Amino acid sequence: MDNTHEDVFDRIMGLPGLQILKPWYSKHKEVLLYLFFGGLAVFLNLALFVLFTKRFGWGALFANVVDWVICVLFQFITNKTWVFDAETDSAKGFWAQLAGFFSGRLLTLGVEELMLFVFIDRLHWNSLLVKLIAQIVVIVSNYVISKFFVFKKKD
């Protein structure tokens, strides 16, 4: 991925001891940053899910929707800014990206909600385990949607 400007992650890779990894990092930067921010999003998602279900006593499906909204906003900001470096030159372009991002995330939310409904509500499996597995499915799907549909590079 060729960035026209150096970001904080590029500067970190320039630190002594990390410079040896810079060529590998540069080659795989997009995927590495997606996994890094995806990991943060999974942690945030799971923490919020536990907070909402265990501490507040909310049902799994409702808690999932609330933590989904919070996490999607976090993901849009990090994906747009660092992962895909997807600048827009107009308000219309920004809103189109945001709408596409939320649309893709709505699709994967439906998949996740279906998984939670079937495996937690109907089959009574461990809710945290099901949530973690669902997050893996969602992360992979979201990467494909973001890379090829929402933040695709213009030729």
C-alpha cells in the first residue's frame, strides 16, 4: 500500500529495532492495520456486550445492536483514516462512504444476529463463545466489503 504521507504507524516502524520489519510492514500494512483495529473493535464489542448483558441485564440481541452502533462508528473512523487511507474530496463523497460502510455493516449485523439467535437463544450455547465466533465471521466479511466496495481505490 503506497501512502503519500507518513502516519503514526509508519513512524513507529521507523524506531530503532523495528526498522528491520519495515519492508514487511509496508507490504502488508493494510491487512496488519485492519487486524489491529479489528482486534480493538472485537475487544470493545465483547467488553460492551458483557457490560450490557451481565451488568445491565439486557438481552443478548438488544445489547448486540447497541454495542454494534458504537463499534461501527469506531471502525468507520479507523478504517477511513488509517486502514484504507480513504480521503474524500467532498461532503457527498464522505456521506457516500459512510452510507456504504453502514450498509455493509448492517448486512454482517444480520448474519451476527442470526448466529446469536440460533446458538444462544435457541440452542443455549455459551453466549461469550458464540459472540467470539460470530465476531470472526463478521471481521472477515467486513474486510472484504470495505476493501472492495466502500473504500475501493479509484483508478
